[in-house]
Amino acid sequence: QKWLIENSEALAKSMPAGTRYIGTFAVVMTSEKNAGSYRVLFELDSYGAMDKLAALNKDPESEYGRLVRESTKFGDNDLAAPWSNTLLKDVNDASIWDPMT
């Protein structure tokens, strides 16, 4: 929490065009049994925006990369850990097939 209080604004400002750091949220209620206690939300205007973020994460001069690399020190990267990642897409832009038609 201390790290986020000190760095959330800098992380938001470090985001490249087409992306936005929405915030990091504590889960206060969920029916998911093994999805963890926090959610970090980013808005991406395209799948290509993920490539921008990946490049910045590898760039040793990038403020975004520095902050992300620093923040990963707090994560539990054990694949058996009770958390998960989710990539969301706006339903208005999603391809949804009706199996009944």
C-alpha cells in the first residue's frame, strides 16, 4: 500500500498514448475462490498497445518500465498462488458468436 500511495500518480503519468492506468483495487467481496486479493486495471485502446507496454517494460530508461519492474517485487509469482490475470475487451467491440444460430 505504501508503494502504491507513493507511486500511483507517477505510474499513471508514465503510460504511453493509447493506454491508461486505471488503478489498483483491493477485493472486498468476490465469489472467485483463487483469484487473489487485488486487481490492477489498465485500459488499452488496442491489442497493439500491449506491444508498446512490453517494449517500455524492457527499456532501462523508461519510467513506466522502472515502476512496473519495481512493483513486481510485491507479487507472488508462484503458478499455484491464489491469483489470476484477466484481459478484458469491451463487449461492444468483442466478437460474440451465438452457438444457437
